[in-house]
Amino acid sequence: MFLTISTTGTAVNPATDLGYLLHKHPDNAQAFSTSYGTAHVFYPEADAERCTAALLLEIDPVALVRRGKGKGRGGAPDAALAQYVNDRPYAASSLLAVALGNVFSSALRGVCTTRPERAAAPLPLRVEVPALPARGGPDLVRRLFEPLGWAVAADPVPLDTAFPEWGDSRYVRLLLESDRLTLAEALRHLYVLLPVLDDAKHYWVAADEVDKLLRAGEGWLPEHPEQKLITSRYLARRWSLTRQAMERLELVRLAEADDSEVEDIDNAVEAETGTEEKPAPLAVQRREAVTEALRAAGAARVLDLGCGQGQLVQALLKDVRFTEIVGVDVSMRALAVAARRLKLDRMGERQASRVKLLQGSLAYTDNRLKGYDAAVLSEVVEHLDLPRLPALEYAVFGHARPRTVVVTTPNVEYNVRWESLPAGRARHGDHRFEWTREEFRTWAAAVAGRHGYEVAFTPVGPDDPEVGPPTQMATFTISTEKEAKAA
Ligand code: SAH
């Protein structure tokens, strides 16, 4: 696997500054061991006018197979052979991107203490990848790189030069040129887009891949026209991660274009992330179900506990019957995003008097939460470790004691219906548990019993005859109130 990066220069700004920017001296050939083999960095040419750095990754196919264990396809002999005999050693796959990230990590972040002004300025750059697996072909290669300011040449590599009639392979010879980008930007484009074009991640995609993607995508991914394809392929088409990433990208866009319409971002996000969560955006259905339950309870002053980024608070604000809406979250960052979403700083006095955001933990009793009509815990309980749950139970049902409490949580039985969710995995990296309908009902009934509430259950989303709905909702009401009403 091979990749070269070249630049040109002058006596004043010599091309060999590339060595400083990459933190790799042009006179030395260096080798770095990575989990999949050895990465070599060397400079085929290095003078004031032209300097080229090469990254060569020598794959150890045995290590690759060993690392990949557990996600293989199970014992078919040809599949086993294909693990060893494949294009990995020479094609620039996701592994080259991993090596790039490791070997040039400072350069990727644009860090260069010796030549900071050079690191911050655009350079004349030329990047060459002789064999790039490009699922989607030359056309997709152009759609990915051109919007970023690259001039792109992507020539298909024939399957076999001796037999032109066999046609082209899925590889292209990639040549990128630009003088509008900094080296860090260029490296970050490659770091993300090489695996996207390869479209076959060769290592396990973990939850922190979303962070990696957003970090590497900073400054270009939020506005990229192929953002959805990039995100979903980079995250190996894992639906839950893709959705997370799309939401966070949307928030970045909102933060940057502060004046843009904030309208229902989930609608937009979910319409974009597409097919898997059809027919309807579940987050929207959930908010509607919760809002309906609050209306039915006749609640006016409402707590949204674990409000996250404030989508429900925003929805409730649209209905004037909710006279006071308080969002509570332990995360300052979530609250900051919520404040921005709600445009709290620019809200009219009347609106502003209806809404408040509080930082606090639901694992502790909090007098500020007393005296409200209703509290919502939407997709929150599953974020607490099970042993912490009794503390939340007491803080909400024992101490704050609103007349109505609406709780939603995923129904784990439904997970088999999410096609892209690997069996046995939770929907969200931070879910500490996900309950079956039976488990949720058992918990809810016990809570109601301990604190003098009655509880009723409502399905949210399509109620599958076999596995139930994707979201389960419980509405708790203080028993005495019910009796008083009945009397
Ligand atoms: N209610 C929102 C967000 C759910 S995500 C929705 O339905 O979309 C869960 C939220 O609970 C996160 O914002 C997290 O910060 C918050 N949270 C988790 N543990 C908490 C705790 N102990 N106290 C307060 N908030 C908590």
C-alpha cells in the first residue's frame, strides 16, 4: 500500500519544509510498526524545489487475520483462504488510512511548532495513490474530492494489462492536486476518504469512530454534499453510529450558521439517514407520544429530565398550554447545545419566562425539581448504570414527586428489526442496558408500587405483533389523585 505527497517550493520557502510539517526528516527512512504491519516513511526526492514523502504500508496478512478474528464469516474454506489471498498487501485500503493517522498524527492536527506559519498556510500539493480500491468508481472519487478543492484524476486500472478485453478492475490510480489546502486538511481528507472509497473496514468499528470521524472531518465534512455517503461508509454502515454522527454534524452546522432555521432537525437528519428507520422518524414519534401523554394528564408545568439537546423542550414550547418547561441534564455540553437550539439568548421575554435549563444529576434529590405537574424521562433511564437506578427512582418518584411521570426507553426485543444493528448490540454506545417489555413492566410496576403511583403502558412506533414497538412508554400517575378525581 502506497501513497505519496509532494509539494514544490522556492529558496525562501523550500519544499523540504514538508519534512517539518510531517514531523519526519527527509534524510531518514523510518519504519513504524502498526497492528497490521510496518509503515515506512521515506522521501524519494527532497530539495528546495520539489519534495515528495512516501508512506508505504507493508501488511502482515497473518496479523490482519488474527486481528480480524471474530467477525469472519465462519469456516468456509474459500472464505478462510480469501482472508490470506486478497488485495490487502498492495491496495490503499482503510489500513493505509489508519497508518496515515498513526504516523502523521501531529500533521493531521496541523501541529508544527517549528514552522507554524507554513502549517497554517495552503501549499501546492500533489497526492498520488497508485492503487486505490474505489467502490463507486472514478465518478464517486471525483464527487468526494472535488468539492474539497482538489483537481482530481482517477484512472481506472485495467484488470490485467495483458487482457484488455477483461475490462477495468475496481481500482483507480488517483492523482490529486491543489494549492488551496493546508497539509493538515489534505491529510484529514485522505484519512476519511480512503476508507470511504474502500468501503470495507478492516478493523472493528467502535463507538469512538464517530469522534474520530468528526475530528478528521472538522471544517469540511459538515458542508460536504456527499456527507451522508461518507458518514455511513466510514462507519461501516452501522446505523446507530451513522445516525449519531449525522446528528452531531447537524449540530455543528447549526452552531456555525447560527441564524439558519432551526426547525425540526431530527426530521431532516432522519430523512437523510434514510431507509433503515422507515416508515417514520422514531424520535419525532416519541416526542409526539410524550407530548400527547402530557396533554392528557393536563400538565402545564413540566420537567424534561435528561433533556439532552433540548428537542422535546423545543417541541413543548410550541404548545402554549405548557406554561413552564424546565430542561435538566447532567451534561453542560448538551445544555449548551440546547440553549443554542432554543436561541435562549434571543428569545422574547414572554417565551423566555416559559423555559429554563438546569444542570443537575438525577441521581441526587434536588429541591428545584419539586412542585411540577409532570416529569419526562425520555430515553434516559438506560443511560444510568443499573445500580444507580434506585437513586434516580427516589429522586424523581420519592422526592420531586410530580403528579405525572412519563418514561420512555428502548424495547430491546425490537432490535432484531433494525437491519443494520448487529445481533446483541445496543442501539447507542452509552446504553447501559436495554429492557424487554417484560423487564420494563416489572420495573415500572415495582416503582409505582413503592411510591404510590399507577402506571399504564403505551407503544411508540410500529407495534410489531411479535417483538412489540421500538420504544416503550410508561405513564405514571399519583394514585391518590386518581382516586380523588374518581370520587
Ligand atoms: N431526553 C432526550 C435525551 C436522551 S439521551 C431524548 O429523548 O432525546 C440521555 C440524556 O440523559 C443525556 O443528555 C445525558 O446527559 C442525560 N443523563 C444521563 N445520566 C444523567 C443523570 N444522572 N442526570 C441527569 N442527566 C443524565
